[in-house]
Amino acid sequence: MTLGVLLILLPAPLVEFLGIPVVPRFFPNILGAVLIGIGIALFLERGIEGRSGSGLGLDGAIAINLCAGLVLAGWLILGDLSLPMPGQLFLWTLVILLVGISIAELIARIRTGDKMSGADH
């Protein structure tokens, strides 16, 4: 959430300095990835018996972060964004954080023997 708030509040000069792309489809695609992640998270939450209104939990966070990180990586690899070095570093750092946190959470879940929500059935 903190990353989202920071990205929303970035002043124009900082956006320019960081070299964040101003491409019309870029941000709708990232939002689309987040919405796909939310959809996956809701699907996983639906699979938990006896839980209602308890929130999306760790599985939801993994799904949302992983979707957003992978779509952002796709844009950086295939999007021909022509970013300056600060923009590339900033956005690749976001990819590493989003995907890295998701992988760490999945590994922690596997090591503790917890099942993913959708695997309960």
C-alpha cells in the first residue's frame, strides 16, 4: 500500500527525474494487473470454508503483488519505453520488491506447511 500511495503522490518533477514513463497504456496495464491479482485473491478467499468477510490475507497479497510485478516486468522487457537509467532502476527495483516479496511469502508458506487458500478443496 505504501508503494501505491507514493506513486500516486509523486510530484511531476520527481516523476521526470526518475524517468517514469508517461505512456498512455502503461498505467492502465499496471492497474489491470492489480485488478487481476485482486480477482485471483478473491477466488482464493472463496475457497476457504467457514470464513466470510475476513479479508484476502497473505494469499491475496501474494497474488496481487505477483501480478503487478510480472506485468511491470513485461512492460520493461517488451514495452520499448526508452527510459533513462534512473527510470529503469526505479521500476526494476519495484519489480524486484513485488516479485521478491511474493516469492519470500510463498516460500514461508511452504516451509510452515500451510496450504494456499484454493488448495483447501
